[in-house]
Amino acid sequence: MFQTFSLPHVAFLAHAALWTVALSALALGGGALGGLLVAAARVARAAWVRSIAQGFIAVVQGTPLLVQLFLAY
């Protein structure tokens, strides 16, 4: 009924931890790059670029995170 915890389980957990760290680093890098692009658009000289950035920020800040995750999925 109960399964024993053995060395293959530890290896599986270590592999999962590596994937977690790798995906977290990828998300951090992508978020930093995306944030930098939006920040650069927010201070751009062209008014239409600033307005697009302002609209994007308003939409992202105005919707719940769960809705954004559903849309992204």
C-alpha cells in the first residue's frame, strides 16, 4: 500500500529541481527583456509608441493574473 522512498526517487527530485531552476531563469530573463522593451517604449520620443506602451500597461495591470494565465495558455 505504501511505497518506499529510494534512490531513484531522489534522482527524479534532483532532475525536477534542475528543471525548476532552468525554467525560473528563463522566465526571469524573458521578463527582464520584456520589461526593458516596454520601459523603452514608455519613454520613446514617438507619441504613438508611448501610447501603445501605456495601453499595454493599462491592460496588463487591469486584468487579474489568473485571466492572463488563461489567455496565455
